Amino acid sequence: MLKRENEMLGEALRQARAAGAGRAEAFCVTGTGRSVEYSDGGLESYRGSDAAGLGLRVFVGRKAGFAYGQDFTATGLARLAVRAVDSANLAELSAFPTPRGSALQNDLGIFDAKGLAAAVADDRAQLEQIIEQARSTDRAVRRIKSVSLRSGHRETRVRSSTGTETAYTRSSFSLVAGVVAEREGQSELGWESEVATSRGALPWGAIGAAAATKAVSRLGAGRPVAGRQPVILEREVAAEFLVLFGSTLSADAVLKGRSPLAGKLGAAVAAGIVTVIDDPTLPGAAGSAPCDDEGQPTRRKVLIDAGLLTGYLHSLETAHRMGVDPTGNGFRGSFESLPLPRPGNIVLQPGWRPPETWARATGTIVLVDDILGAHTMNPVSGDFSVGASGFVCERGRRRPFRGATIAGNLGALFASIAEVGDDLRFFGSVAAPSILVSALELSA
């Protein structure tokens, strides 16, 4: 397979030159995957899948073009090259330099061959154990909505006419548990999930109980006290806001006028206790890679340093347009898309105080542990309004609430962070601790 893929990339570059391209870059991705899902009724589904595709970017004079396909024959690659060159002649994409790339040589520990080789019977046995674990957590647990495992790998290769030749393989394992609890006619759902590059890193012995505990803890939910007030955003919610914040750090969004951080390099864009990094070189992390999808080496970057904006995330194109060095963040959603700047592993650096101390210090405070509708945020202004549920913490006790709304502005939220917790956790390629926001508008 390795020889076949290298030959395919080389043939794609040859066909691109024959079609009239001055430079070309071939991106190939292959992968396999499977999913096993259980519910109360037993095995719900089992699916296996394989995928392979190639994206070809060409440069003709001062223009760039792109095409993709899954026909890897000589004839298919020739047609692909012609389509790519034709798109360059028709499109408004401008050419830019494509320096020779290279991948880090160190092992990032992101491929688990042994885990991928596990039998489907092993998947089923472990999912059944999670179901029993959830059921035994509390008598209020009435139903298992879903317990699923998805596993697979993706091999990425980049080769260009300027000498880039990189390759890496990353495995992925996703474990999800959804549990329904009921009491006195009220029903609540609790979800827990984990994503890892190693099967052994999944919380097999804890995820069922965690989902059940979350569902049970929400029973008896009422309404919170409305008004502008201090709010604790539990780390999973903080991670969701960090994802939104990370999108505003994309140089592509900045150049297109779709980021509220445009023109703010060196300025304060968050509270002084906020430091945000992007590090695609973290060993074993879900977003780690030795190079990006343009073959450029990845590296650790401080994006927000003690509240100050120190840089944007760049692809080769955005770096050229802004006159800076590329950051190794040119990642693709699939072989069907062009690279765009996005984080590898984005991390809100933790503080030193546990979040439990904040509630004790304030007497009564709202803790939000789930939000709905974060994707509706206005990407230009940063304004948001999302559904929220969680707990009112008072004198050591927690009373659940739901049906609330929190509204505000993303920039103002990060500027009003008063405390950063010590409870950092990764949610896929995003890591955040709990945060205390000095003031958020909460309506019931």
C-alpha cells in the first residue's frame, strides 16, 4: 500500500505538470473505521468503513486551482490534473509560495495498532460492561439510551513538486455513553464521552457511572435566579467557548473580516489570567500531528499570553498574504477541501485553585455544566445566546436547574474571567479547566 500511494502521488504531480501546472501539491488520505452501538435493546448497529481520496492543488502563473477525486488510475489522475488546471484558469484564487515541508521525526504516540486490532467481540463485551456499570450506579437509572465505540485510523500523505514529502498515521477511539434517569415523573438524560488516540486511554471503568451520575444529579431541576451575576462555567462548557474563541484566531477569518480579533495583535483581548496555546506536538493528544496538511512542521504556539493577543493561526496562503511565517496549522476537513488555518490542540492554561473554593468564597453562585446552541454565535461580533443548565451552589449544597439562557459577547466573556481552575481536562483536541466569569446575563 505504501508503494502504491507514493506512486499515485508521484503520478498526480507528473500529470499536473503535463496539464500545464508550474507547481503542484498532492494530498492523499486513506483510512478505515468501525462503530459498535448498544442500547437497552442490545446491539443496535455495527458498521465498518474504508475511505481513500486525493486532493490536487496546482499553481498556474499567478493563479491557483484545486480538484479532488477517488479514481487512482493513470487515466483518472490525468483527468483530475486537467480539472485542477482548468479551475486555476477560471477561479480567483491567487498563487503563493509553497516552501519545502518536513515532518517532525519524534514519535508523538498517536497510533495504536494493537487497539485497532481488537476484535469486535471485545468491543461488545466492554460496552455491555459499561451498561451494567451505569445500571448499578443508582436505582433512578431507567434506560440506556446509547453506548457506542467508534475506532479507526487515518493516514495522511503530502507530496509536492517543491520537495515536500511527509506522511503520518493517527488512530482515533471515541467512547460515548447516554443514560436516562427517572423519578416522580421527571426524566433526565446524562451524556459522557471521551476521545483518544489510544484504546487504553478510554475511561472504560468510569464512563457508565459518570453518565448515570450526571443524569441522576439533574432530577428535580427547577429554575435559576435570573439577572446579571457571577457564573462558573464547568470545564466542558469552557471548552465549548474556547472552540468558538479559537475560530476567531484563524488568519483566514481575520483576512475575510469575520473575526472580532482582526487588527488586535499586541492588544489585550482577554483577562490577564488567561493564556491560550495551540500545541499539535502534545504526545498522544487527539489533535496532534508531526506536520499539517500542507507538509509544514507543527510546533507549540502561545496565542494569548496573559490576556494579550500574540499571534494568529496560519496556513501557507494566509502567512504569505500577511507577510509572516506559516505556523503549521494548514489543516483540511477532508481530501475534498483546501487547507484552512485551525488549531491542532488548543489549550486554556489552568490556574492553581480548585473550582470548589469559588462557591465557598461567594456563598451562592450559579454553575453551568451544559449549554445548547453554541454554534449560533455571530462569528463577526462574537455575540451569543445559548440555552443553559446546571446547578445553583449554596452553602455546600447544589440544586439543579434547566431551561435558562445565558447571553453575552465572546470577547467580553474572556475579558471578564476572574478565576481559572486547576481541573484541566481534554475534550478531544480542546482542553480547558473550569472558569469563573465575573458577570454573565442569565435569564430563566
